[in-house]
Amino acid sequence: MHQDHFVQRHQAEWTDLGRRLDGVDAKTWADLPGACRRVSQHLALARTRGYSADLVARLHDLAIRSHQQLYQQPVDLGTRLVALVKDRVPAAVRAEWVLVGLAHLLFYGPLFVTLIAVHHDPHVVYSVLDMQTVSDMETMYDPAGTHYLRERAVDSDLLMFGYYIWNNIGIGFRTFASGALLGLGPVWFLASNGVTIGAVYGHLLNIGYGGPLTAFTVGHSSFELTAIVLSGAAGARLGLAWLNPGQWTRTEALGRAARRALPIIEGATLMLLVAAVLEAFWSSSQVVPAALKYTVGAGLWVLVYGWLLLGGRRADR
């Protein structure tokens, strides 16, 4: 049978299967075993007849998902969380290494270019930030000021923890969700955040506040900045699916892209939560010496990228 005839004959069944797998409860799907068996037969036929790689990949995805839905066992939340952190997140990040690499360039490229430009010409900072924002940054990181690393009451720490969660996850979510804007949203959010951070850092270096800024940010920045980058990569995956759905409808393409992006955005959310904890209770502490903050901060950067590069290798296999 010619491939076009084969696809035309079974297209409706595959589309229905994919949609049902996206939101079905196996206990309420009486004909799931039959659907799983049929799509497995279609996959075997496609391979035997030498049909296109795209068609084989689509049927393989449907067969695997239907099989998993049929035989999945209840798993407690703790086990799911461990599997997510240990395997799924790093494996998903490496699977999207091109987009993750581009997201790093879009964020850190503008950051370092702006930092160098401001460092060499201090007036450049006012092309990026207004005078009030610059003044606020100077006050915040003035080691002789009344705000820098002063001990807070426990309730104030908890209040700042809530604020950091709201702020961090808000940035991550906007960066991810903006991928629906034809993939251009993550480009804007990554580049604009990079420019802003570079301008602030360059200016504070110029006035001698680079040390206090680094001591405050080094502990949580590995989690926070990396999570923002990963959110941009996940959002870009959605945008690309909308722009180039390939052989699938846009709805199907977006569903496939969302499944690929989901572990990444879940991991980014967990990283932003960790960053909020560190920022509220570690980075702002006056008791912890700066040297220890630098040491721990450097170790956390190694830990984060070691996890993303080496974690979940079993899942890859």
C-alpha cells in the first residue's frame, strides 16, 4: 500500500488517539488495549514497508505513549519528584541542546556586552536605566548604607521569601509563555533581562559596589539565571511548533512541543523556588562571611551545570 493511502486511511484514528492520550484517564478508556494494539501494528507495517522517518517517528510516539498509559502504575508524588529532578529535567534539557544553547547566547551575550560598555563608558547606563533606578541600585548595595545586609526579623525573611518566589516565577513564566508570540517573546525577555543585569553590574563595578553585589547574588544566581534561560528555551520550543508544525496540525504540533518543554519548565520552576529560598535566607544574611558565600556560590554553579550535563544519562539510554 502506498504511504499516502495508508496515512489517509488511518489519519483520523491517529489524531483521535493523540488527543485522547493528552488528557485521558486509563481507567475510563475501555478500548485502550485495542487502540494500543492497532497503533503498534501500524508502526510495524510502516517500518516493514519503508515509509518515511517522520511517519515512523509519529507512530512510534503514539505506540509508546499508549503503552505507557495502559501499563502505568500509581506513583507517589515524592517518587515523581525524584524522577523529575534526577532524570527527566536534565535529559529534556540535553534533548533541546540547540535551543538551550541559543537561549544562553541571547541572555549572556547582551549581559556581558552591556556590562563592558557601561564599565568603559559610565554614561551608557542611563541609556538602559532611568536615574531613579540607578539611584535605587546604589542605595541597595551601598555597604555603608542602612539597607545592605542588615539582619531582619524572621517574619521579614518569610515576607521576602514570598516576594522572591512571586518575582522569580513571574519572570520565568512570562519568558516561557511568551513563546506563543511566534517564538519572539523569549528572545525579547532573555535579551532585555541580560541588558538590564549587565547595566546594573557594570555601573556598580564602576562606583566600587561590585563586591557587595557579587556577595549577595553569587549564592542564588546559578539557580535563578539558569532557570530564566531554560524558560526561554522551553518557550521557544512552543513558538517553533507554531511557526513550523511540519506534517502535523498546529494543535498536534503544539501538543508535542508542550510535552518536550514540560520537564524543562518544571525544572526551571523548581530552580526558581530554590533560588528564592537562598536569596531570602542565605544571600541576605549578615552572619555568613563573604568568602564563604563566594565559595558556596561557585560550588552551586558547578553543581547546576554538572547536573544538567551529566544527570539523567540512564533516561537518555
